[in-house]
Amino acid sequence: MKLKNTQTQRKQELRKNKLIEQITHLKKKKNAILLAHYYQAPEIQEIADFVGDSLELSKKATDTNADIIVFAGVYFMAETAKILNPDKMVLIPDADASCSLAESCKPDEFREFINEHPNHKVVTYINCDATIKTMSDIVCTSSNAEKVIESLPEEYPVIFGPDKNLGNYLAKKTGRNLVLWNGSCIVHEAFELDKIINLFKEHPDARLIAHPESPSHILDLATYTGSTSGMLNFVKESSSKKFIVATEVGILHKMQQLVPNKILIPAPSIENNTCACSECAYMKLTTLEKIFLCLLNETPEVTLNKSLAEKAFKPIEKMMNL
């Protein structure tokens, strides 16, 4: 049985290396770049031209002369890449790679919500689809959301969507009364408080770091709350040697590379029985084989109506100018 397992592993490794070789060849042949979000599987992060947050990746793509962008992430991220790179072909390895947060905010329902609250400024977290962005006065990321909220005159009431947890966090930080859309990310909602408290008992010297998409009872325990990039920087610069990390487990790959001598513990999830962590099933839809086929066949392609893309760009541009 051990020999059979070894042979299987060898075949898998050979297949993996062959796919990487084919992807590398196609990228060069077609003048393509591969963007990978921090939550992607390690083998995908390893072959990417750029690894980062969703908006950061889309902006990096604008600085290249690539003809094709392959976005290893979820669909709204690839849409944002298309909005910022309208003249480039944007591909996504799996068109079904959606996002629970984006799915929680349907355009017709959000439009009705806005109509129910007239004379409000609309701020949307970038984790939403392009149509939602067109309804926004300004877009934000988790790293600049506080600055975006504070940039709005206090006499204007504010609608914030789609993430209620990030919205609650921002309301506490800024003191603004935000009208929140009732959306959330299932990955960040899944952290279990009792399990985290038990981890603290086992590791009293650990520091909890959390993404602001997490519920307030998790954030209240956190030493640091911030975006994925912010969490990476905090762990890198902190004098602490042990961290409990409350965000999607994919970030641990890049984080461990930055701090090889520190101990990183994934925050435990309520529902995940296969590992002591919280995984995004949508992010894990991307595979090396899908990236290869995507490049080979130049599909699935992300396309947007020109008028919609231009309208969606305006609130993103306003954020970037800020």
C-alpha cells in the first residue's frame, strides 16, 4: 500500500510539473500574466506573476504590457480587473468561482434598498459585482474603508454595503451612523469563538489578528484588525512570535514565507471538519489544470458592457484619487 501511495504521489507531482511548464509556455507565447489572490492554493500562488489583494492585483495589471490577464480569484475580482483594464482580455479559470458576500447583494434588491433611503451617500466594499458598483458614490477596500467614510461630509447619511461586519467595524471606528446592507462572507462568519478561546488557553502568548469581515465578537478579541495585506505587514513587523490568524487559510502560505521563524495558527471554523481552519470553497475552485485550459482556449472570458464598465469605474476612480 505504501509503494502504491508513493507511485500515485510521483504521478501527481509529474502532472503538476507538466502543467506548470505548459502554463509558463502559454503565458510567454500569448503575452499573458497570471494574478493570484492570497486565498488561492499554494501551488497557484507560486507560479503567479503577482500575488495580492483583489484591487492591488488589478492595479498592477494596468502597469504591464500584457495582452491577457488570467485572474486566479473569484468573479467580482476579474470584473474589477476588466474595469481597470478595458483593452486587455481578462480570463478567469472557473466562471463559477463566485463569492458569498457578492452573492448576498443582488442588484435589484440593493437598488430598492437605496430608494428606501433617499439622500444617502452610497459606499460599497469592492467585494461586489460591477452593477452594484455603478450604484455607488464611492467604492472602498478593507484597507482604506475608514479613510473613505471619513472623507464624506458628516451632514450626509451613509449607506454601506454589502458587508455588515465591516460596516459595524467602520461605524465603531469612525463614529458615523451607517445604514448597513445585511450581507456577509461565509468564510469569516464561520470562526467559532469557543474554539478560539480554547486556542488562547493552549497558546497564551499568541496574538489574534483578524480581517474586519469577521463578526464583532471575534474582532473584540483581536490584537490587530486589518486587510489581508495589513495582516501580513503586522505579522512581519510585530515582535510577537505566535499568531492566531482569522481569515481565509490561503493567506498562511505567503505569511509563512514572510515570517518563517514565527508560528501561525489558523483560527478554527465551526463547520470545517477536514481541517482546523476556514476555507473559501469558491477560491479553491481554481486549479492548475483550469488555468492551463483557460490560457489554451482563452475562455472563460470576462466581458462587460462598455457603459456599465465606465459607470463602475467612476466610484473606483474616486477612491483611488482619494
